[in-house]
Amino acid sequence: MPAPRPDAIRLRGVRQNNLKGFDVDIPVGKLVVVTGLSGAGKSSLVFDTLHAEGQRRYVETFSPYVRQFLELLPSPALDSAENVRPSVAIKQGNAVRTSRSTVGTMTELCDWFKVWFAHRAELVDPASGQVIVPRGPDAAWLDSLARFPGRSLSLAFAVAKPESLGWATIAEEFAKAGFSRAFAAGRRIRLTEDEIPADATELLVIQDRVTVAPDQASRFHEAALAAFRLGGARLRLLDDQGHELSRYSEVLESPVDGRKFRPASPALFSFNSPVGACPECRGFGRVIGLDWHKIIPNPALTLAEGAIAPFQGTVYGESQKDLTRACRKAGIPMDVPWKKLSAAHRRFVEHGEPGYVQGSYDSMW
């Protein structure tokens, strides 16, 4: 019978620093917060006892040669410790604060998380909603064993016709390389004898014909490796009539629309990187925009009465004078409440004169 899964980390007789020999059980798989008054022994329990013991047990799994390169913490003072896991201690080590600083960057949590996320990420195809993973020769073989046992399959790779070459030239080159059979436009083609239909969009060159059986695994893998290499990391499985049974790709691409994706990387999960930053806020967590409820808090006021709130006062008072001159030239009434102005007049005030070039106002008045 397997041993029951431990439900707690058990520390007994903890006497580290100012701790006076007490016992504590810490639940496993839970978020545990240690809080208390200054000097109560929080750091002594978490870092100097629990983390130090977890690090010590983890380091003991390495050879003596490797241990000499690791920075070790002193062994904690306690009677016994059970179910202690290998631990990672995060502390604030960077006092530089920028507009992109967060708790994650100050404690280096982001550095750990983005590496973890890159290894655990799953790519979901927007077109099909299915998880996309690279499927190479091994995946093709296991899938074929499960779906087509005992059947004879053709392992093929697709060739597209360049604009500068004809099908006859392409068929001749593959025939010289040792290939003799292919499918095009649903027809079986002999590369040395038959003519490829002019309306064919691709040529499916047969690498090998293999019966799906356990004793054919080596031949299947050899043919699949060659097909992947010649087919741009893609493989097609065909039946005797050239109908496609399945396709495999070693690159991340959608099986529905062929859209290609890049593999997950730590930069993809970092807001400090152009790769992972939000395209709208660029990783700052905020955007600069106009809040018209604050710009015009009272639409019942006229432009002359100060409907444009930012233009009131001594700092931006000159902008109110510019607004007055512009409205006078454009024929916009200054004594009509903002909410009763026409849409064209409001659009002029909000967006400025059409065709305005920055720096040209000085020459307008």
C-alpha cells in the first residue's frame, strides 16, 4: 500500500534565534501567511528555520563536488522536521523604483514566474480552440498505431509550385532524387511517366509506404524523419487513394487555417519586454487619454462661462483666449450652452480645425 500523502510540514522544538522551543504544523498545498509583531520571530521561523532546512535537504541530493559551489545556510536549531520540501526564498533585493516597478519586480517574483510560465504554457489555437503542440515522428507513430493498426499508409510531404517553375521541372528533379510516386489533384502520379495536372495546387510526394505494425516502427520512423526534413517539418499520412488521413507538424501552426505561432519564451510573460507588454499600455498598466466628463464637467455652461474646465485659471488661461479667437473665426457661438451646440461645433472644439499643422496657430490670428 502506498504511504498516505503528508498533509503538513511538522517542525518540533524550534529554538532558532529568539524562538523558545515551540512546535508548529504548516499545511501543505495551502497559502500560508506568517504575521505578528516586530521581533516575534517571523523571519526566524520562515527563513532561518523552514527555508534553511528545506535548502539543506535539497543540497544533500547533490554530489560533494557540486555542493562546494552552492551557498549554504547554517543548519537550524530544532529537534525534528518532517515533510519539509525544497524551498525558494524570495526577498526584496532591488531598491530601484521605476514607473514599471511592482511587487513582482521588487521581490524578483516576476523573474521566477516568467520562466515557470514559459515551461508550463499551452498554446490554444484561436481557430479551433484546441491545444497546439509540436507533433514529430514519435507522435505520428503512436497516433498511427492507435488509429490505423494493420493498415498500409503512405508517408508523404507536400511540395508547392514556385511561380518560376513548372510541374514537369519539379517532377523531374524529384525523380532524379529517387522518388517515383506522388499524388496531385486527387490522382496517383508516376513522376517519370505521368503528367501533373496544371490545376494542381500542390504535389504530395510519397516518401515510403509502410504497414502500421509494431515490427515496422523503425522503417516508419526513418521514412517520417525524411518526410519531415523535405516537407518543411510537416508530414501527411495518405491512404491508397491519396485521401489525407492525418497531418503532423513539428512547428506550432493551426491545423485549421495554417496560422503559425512562436514558442513560449520568458519574454512573452514579462511586461518589461516588448514581446510580452500590453500593446495598449506598453507594460505601464495605464494609458493616457481624455476624460470628457472631467474636461467638460458641466455641459450646461457656455464656452464663455468656462465649459472647458482645464482652460480656466492662470496656468492655462491663454488657451481660453486661443479658443475664443478660434471660435470667432469659425463662427461658433460662445454664448450657447455646450450641450446645445451642434455636433459639428463640438467636434471642432474637441478635435481642432481640420488640416491643422502643429505650430501654425501663431500665423492664423
